[in-house]
Amino acid sequence: LERAVTEVVDLAYYSARAREYERIYSKPERQVELQGLRDVIPPCFSDLSVLEVACGTGYWTQYIANFASAICAVDLSADTLAMARAKNLNPDRVRFLIADAMALPIDLGIFESSFCGFWWSHIPRTAIFDFLGSLHLHLAPGAKVVLLDNLYVEGSSTPISRQSDEGDTYQLRQLSDGSNYEVLKNFPTEQELRIQLGAHARRVKYTSLQYYWYMEYEVAA
Ligand SMILES: C[S@@+](CC[C@H](N)C(=O)[O-])C[C@H]1O[C@@H](n2cnc3c(N)ncnc32)[C@H](O)[C@@H]1O
């Protein structure tokens, strides 16, 4: 567990940021697109059991919960999960769980679909294959997966501070208490995404908006 945590993200950053996290959903220039995404994404999960990966404060969980038959939403940070639990979503349908997305618990179960919101961009390129292996162990063949993430937009996105030899890009982020963190944040092209999904996926559909991209696919048998 420790290995995955230190390699994948700075968990301290997300825990420290939990209380102010949802401010990213208030950027004025993004409101129209976000409303469009709130209209389009949750119905993808109508009547399906959903494994939500890295659910954070449960921002998307609350909308998906209106459509899904059941949601198991996991995140590694107890602090973001506390915010998610405070949303008081229907406990008959939604359960929140601490888990490492890179090593999901074996007894998690098998789901009909998965949603990964703003998670893909934080996975080091060299770990994508392992992540897909971990995720797909818990998805039935043909299960529907939706990945939603950011496009890089000059002037609106936090600038990229450096690129590693593996091709991962980083941003320097400051929280309201003045603390600074370097965060891995990748902005893959459609072509890169298709290559990364490779034989894991079929019926892949990519949609790019101005600020966001999302990719839908079915888990290959
Ligand atoms: C950018 S946030 C996305 C939150 C949420 N999905 C949303 O769209 O609002 C990334 C989340 O990944 C979580 N995270 C980081 N490393 C993780 C890991 N190894 N396993 C599961 N969650 C992790 C963080 O705690 C954080 O909540």
C-alpha cells in the first residue's frame, strides 16, 4: 500500500485540500460545461452498479446516485471521504470505502460499471497498465467505464511546472493556508488514451469539450 501511495500522489495534499477541493467546480468560465457534464455523465450509469474510483469529496457521487442502482465509492484519503460522507447520500445505495485504486481490495466485488473522475490525470504513465489491471479485476466483461478529466487550457489551467523523463507533467499548487505541493497532472491526447487502453477496452468513445474530456468504453472480455 505504502509503495503505491508514495508513487501515485501526494496524499497529504488531498487531505489538506479536502475542505477547499470543490472550489474547482466554481470556476466561472467552466459553469456551462460543468452543467452539461452533470446532465450527460450520471445517466450513463442508469440502473447499474458503479465502482467509483478516487471519489474525493463525492461531488460526482451525489449526481450518479440519482441514477445508479448502487455505488461503491473509494478513495485513499479519510479526509476527502469524510466530506463525501457528510453529503448524507442514501446509505441503501451508496457506500464509501477507503481503498487504494492501484490495489483494490480483493473482496470488493464485481461491478457493472465504473466512474473515474479526475483520477486518470494523476496516474503516472508507467502505472496506467497496473491501474487498469486492478480496476478491471472488479468489472464484469462488457462493463461500462467512464473517465472524466481535464484538458489543459492556457490561462485557465494551473501551468505545467516540469516534465519527468517518463513524460509525466507536474503542477505547483498552493492551498489557501499557503502550503505548496507539486502534483502530478497529465493531459493525455485522445491518441495516447486509446493506446493506453489498448486491448483492455472496446467501443471506445472520446469526447472533448473546451475544458474537459471524457472517454467511455466497455471492458473487453
Ligand atoms: C483530483 S481528486 C478527484 C476527486 C473526485 N473524483 C472529483 O472528481 O471531484 C483525486 C482524488 O484521488 C484520491 N487519491 C489519490 N491517490 C489515490 C489512490 N492511490 N487510491 C485512491 N484514491 C486516491 C485523492 O484523495 C483525491 O480525492
